[in-house]
Amino acid sequence: MSTVHKAVSLLDVLGSGEAEMALADIARAADFDKATTRRLLVALIDHSLVEQDGESRLYRLGAGIARLALMREAHFPFLRTAAPVVDSLAAATGETAHLSEHSRRGLISVHVVESAKANRIFVPLGGQLPLHATASGIAFLAFARPDVRTAALAGGFEPYTAHTIVDPAALASHVEDARRRGYSIGTQGFEEGVDSVAAPILDTAGLSIGAVALAAPCSRVSGGDLDRYGALVAAASREIGERLYGRATTPQRKRA
């Protein structure tokens, strides 16, 4: 593993754990020795990507992370453009709505609006959404680049629940259904008791760059609700694409 990969893995640890962490805990989570972890943290501190509290000596993510995020948004305002649409989707349905974006790390949740209802679905911000086990992942795959889709359909799927799709042929069928409908339907694939729908956000080439989704307790969802929510997330994803690119985005035609 390269030095850069090691340093980035420490940022992942700090971003997914407690707000502040001790050196020993960071090293344990990253599976590095303390000396390597300390050296990498010092380098990250020099670039303001990590901070260390002067009294507690605990480490946390630094302000440089926000600076990089702002620079990225200035060039490609994905979050700033899509968040208001997701907010409106949550308000219209009363259920948890969330936005995800795809990168080399996978499909990452970047904006979440939780339902105000007592019985609601929690989606961790910054969490990775498995492509085979979530409605967002299946919607993304329906219009993903061919190489990304082929790799994702290769198999070796982790079973998160008894309902997780673990057969490549079955997953391919679900992906094709999502492509035909324009949105996917997920039933307890990632978490027991959760139904969800999602639609892909497309670029100007008609390829998915992320997804917008709704998640609700199964006890509150009927078949008619899923169809209605599917139409809503599909409309939301189209609106996000139009806002991002200034014109309607259309799915890429499937190659034979």
C-alpha cells in the first residue's frame, strides 16, 4: 500500500469513527503500527487535513477537508445543486431521502434528510452503499459504465440480510428491471425492515454519476407507495441532472 493510500485510509478512519480519536485507536482501526500512524498524521496535520487537540491530544479531521470540498464544489457543484431537490423530496413524502455520488471508493452517501416520524430510517452520511444490496446501488448500475457494471455483477456479494441479492443472475435481472422502469426497488437487502426506491442521476452521456433515494419502514409502505415513490425519485433525479448540466439528460442506449 502506497503512502498516499495509507494517509487517505487514516482520513477514512477519522471520518467514520468518533469525532475525535486517540492515536492507538486510529492505528488499530487502520491496522498500522503506532509509529507509521503518527508519521502519517503529522503529514496530514501539516496540510490542515487533520487537527490534534492541544490538551486531550486526540485527533480529528481538519479544516483543510472543508477547503478541498469547497474547491471541488466550485468546479462541479453536485451537492449544492442536488441538495435542494432532495430536501423537497423528503418534505413531499415525509420519508428519509438521501443523495449518493459515485467515486473510486464506491457509491457514497453525501446528503441525507431524515424523516421527522418517530419510526424512521437512518442513513449514515459518508457511508458506502453496496451496489448489490441497496436500491441506490442497483439504480446506479442500471446506467453505469459497462466496465463498472461488469465488475459489479461479477459475484462474491456480501449477504447483509436474508434478503440480500447474492446471485449474479438475479442481480442482473434487478438491474435490467431498474433500467426499464427508470428506478429501482429495494426490499430489505441492506437492512431488515427497510423498503427503498432510487433513481440514477445521469451525466450528458446518459451514464450514472450517483443516485437519489427514499427509504421507509416496510410497515409503512404498500405496493402503491413504492410505485408512487419511484415516480418521485425518477423525477427528482431528472431535475438534478437538468440543473447540473443545463439541459435534460437521457439514458445511454444499451449496446448489444
